[in-house]
Amino acid sequence: MGHVSWTDQHGRARAGVSFPLFAPAPSLTHESLIRRAASLVTDSSATFLSQTTLALIDAITEYSKAVHTLLELQKRYLASLGRLSQTEEESIWQVMLGQRAEVSDRQEECERFEALWISALRLGETAAEAAYASGAEQASVAMRSNIEVARSQAEEARKFSRDADKKLAEAKALEIRAGAQRAAALEKSEEDVPEAYLRED
């Protein structure tokens, strides 16, 4: 047991406090315990990085799908103008608006997981450095290998994200065009209403 005593502000000795001392066993030196702890940290960091990488890839995939669906809906809407009833066109328009909101949600999700992934990457790099400094070279090498794999996977996923961004720009241009044609169609339909129906009784 360890024993600690202290002196108060008037110089009087106070009773000590006893506490157990956890000295490492002869086979467990401070260095070996630190190496073990560093290995555990790299394991946890690798798991965190793996999970955030998977989440980022899934988020980008869903974002790409949402953009593709929006683009197809807009093309369908533009192609249907003048051939469908006003009710049918309005129905497609409302679906487009809902899909536009879906794209926005998926885009925000990508940004959120991207930020988490960057944090996980930095944590992994710090863990690898700490493991190396503590003498846990194998754990450090394994962590750096995981980092390289995560970077490669994320970069591959970002290719789809960049392609989706280009399609989203195209979708926004089509949205402006669709909105203008919709407004023109609505204005024309109002002009086509017989004057008798517009005249007040």
C-alpha cells in the first residue's frame, strides 16, 4: 500500500491516505504495457476508420442513385409536356420536387460522413505514430496499411460522387427549363379557358 500525507496552510501535518500501488509484474514492464495499450488504440482506430469508410461509400452510392433518378424524372417530364393531361403533368412535377429534396438530404449525408471519415483518418494516423513511438511497430504498420486501403476506397467512391455532381448540375439546368415550360403551359391553359367561364355572374 502507498501512503500520502500533506501539510495544511498553517503548517500542521495531516493524516495520510493509503492507496494500493499497481506496480507492473516483473514480466509486465511499463514499456510492454504501453505497447499493449498502443496496439489496442490502433485496433479501435482501425474499426472506426473502417466503419466511417463504409458509411461514406454507402452515402455516396445513395446520393448518386438519387441524382440519377431526379435526372430521369426531369427528362420524362419535359418529354411529356403537351402530351399528358395537366393533372398527370402536375403529378410528375410533385414527384420531381420530392426527389429534389431526397437529393439534398443525400448530399448532406455525404458531407456529414465525409467529415467523420476525415476525423477517423486523422485519428488513425495519430494512433499509428503513437504505436511506432511506443515500440509497437507491427500495430503501426497494420494501421498505416488500413489507412491506405481506406484512402483508396474513398477515392474510388469519390469518382462516383464527382460524376453525380456533374449530373446534378445538368439536373438543375433541366429544372429551370422544366419550370419555364410548366409556367408557359399553365399560362396557356388559363388563356384557353372560355371567356364565359371567367365572366362573373
